[in-house]
Amino acid sequence: MNKKNNNLVYLIFLMALTFSCVEKKSSEKEVTKAHFSSTPKADILKFTSGIRAIFQDSKGNYWFGSHNEGISYYDGKTFQYFTTKEGLSDNQIRSIEEDKNGNIWFGTAHGISRYNGVDFSNYSYKTDVPKLEWNETSGDLWFNAGEKDGINRFDGEKMNYLIFPKPKTNDPNNSYGVTDISEGTDGKVWIATYNALFMYDGKNTKSFDHEKLELKENENLHIRSVLADSKGRIWIGNNGIGVLLMENEKAINFSDKNGLINTFSSKNGNLSPAGTLEHVFVIEEDSEGNIWFGDRDTGVWKYDGKNMTNYTIDSRLSKPMIWSIYKDNRNNLLFGMASGGVYIFNGKSFDKKF
């Protein structure tokens, strides 16, 4: 081989090595770590911007995600606080989960954070054109992708961005940003977005939009919550038209059927009067099979299978809105308020817990 060819081979090798290093560096940039030695601590939960997420980990510790003040961790004695200063992706916390290794994951308004007990690893939302189909991915950790038309799924090593199959009647102005996720006892994952509900059974993905849910012309979807309950029913909470109940892929307007839609309702985001169930931001099932609904304007409702009961959690609160309802490891039902406190249901009324 002559000198010219030797130089060409060396040049190709150098280019390949450089490209490989760039690719590795680019991949590593997906995760950035921020270590902290100490963070603020307090004897009380100090959040005032609303409790958007509640989670109790496998060790019994509580985690509270706020609307814009970061995270609070409660070990049974003191509250410790984490914000972007300690490494969080963002101070608005939308979901909290734990993986099989005990890491705590936070879905935020701008990225995903993982806490390993020492420091945070931050993952940016992956919204590239996906290389994998839905059924080619794995993992039990699902996260919103901002206002993008898809969802992030972590497979243990990387985030996979999966695009929703848009309904055929799709309006280009519709938003498919994820608002809630619920997994049924049958393993099906139900994903709520503003303008459609999606179901993934491990192989196929289905969409349920205005037409599939057989809504009236003046009923506009604006989904904020979803629950797949222990009986296989799917409860869909809307901001404007109340609760939809779907069984065997057939839906009814549960709020309307139970007389909980105001006769003069505009069926949008306007303020609703007492005695209505029109703006449902969270749904949960308790250990006895009762279904609980958190309404923006009218407090919390309980459905026992026959009757609906409306509760005022605390008349002294500036806002009646419930951001989160969570069943902890002892089957206590906790309610995260827009005013910042956390209440517990004692069987008849509500006590402030945190």
C-alpha cells in the first residue's frame, strides 16, 4: 500500500474515531447530575402553590410535588426541600414514581429527574422522530413530553419518545399533551391528553376522541384525569363537561346522568356553581372500591356505586380545588390542595395531615 493510501486510511480512521466520540458525548449530554450536600429542612410542609403529586415510597417516606416550588421529602420527622438549585429539571412537579431499584422519578414541566438518594440525574424530554414502534419498547415508567403529541417511556437505559396515533378526525389545533396516566389491573395503560384518550395494551394503541366517545356537539373534550378502576371501568375527568364513564369502550356522561351538570353550563372552563361536577382534575379509587373525584370549583365527591356525596374539605381554604388524591401504603386517602396543604379522610370528614 502506497503512502497516499496509508494517509487516506488514517484519515478515515481518525474521522470515525472523532464521530464516535461526538456521538458518545452527545448521548451523555442527555443526563446531567447535580450533587447537593444539604438542602433546606423544616418541621412543616411549607408549600403554598398547590400539591400536584403525592407519593409514598417503599420505605414509607412521603414525597410531595408542588405546582411551582419543587419537591418536599418527609421521613416521618422533618421535611426536606429540593428545587432546581439542587438539580431538579423544573419546579413544577406533575408525577412521582419509584423504580425497582428504589430510585425516585419526577415528571416535571420541563424534563424528567431521577433521585438515587444522593443526587439528581436529569433527562430532557425526547421528542425526536422515534426509531421504535410502541410494541418495540419496554418499561413501566411513563412520563409526559411537555405539550408534544407523544409520551416518554423509560426502558432502563434511555427515554423512548412514542408518538400518539392521531384520530382520523384530528383537528390540527387539537393538543395531545399528556395530563394523566393510569394502568389497569389487566396491564392496559390509559393515557389522558387534552383532546383524546389513548389506550396501549402492549401491542396496539387505540385512540378515543370526541367521535369515539359519542359526545354531543356542544361537549368539548378537555381531559385532565383518567382512572382505570379495579372493576375495569374507565373514568375520564374533564375540565368543562365533567366525568365520562367508559365500559367495554362505550361511554356515557356520568356527571350529566347524575344531574351534576348545571342547566346553563357553558361546558368550558368557566366557574361552576355548588352542587355540580364539571371540572374534574383528579380521580382515585379507595380500598373499599369507592371512586373519588376532585373538582376545581366544588370540592371532592365520592361515588359508592349508588350515591354521590359532596364534601367540603376545609371551608377556611382560599381555594376548594383538589390537585391530587393519593392512596398511601396503609390505604389512607390523602388530598393535595391547590392552597398547599395535604388532608386525610378519617371516614367522615377531613383532617389536615401535612
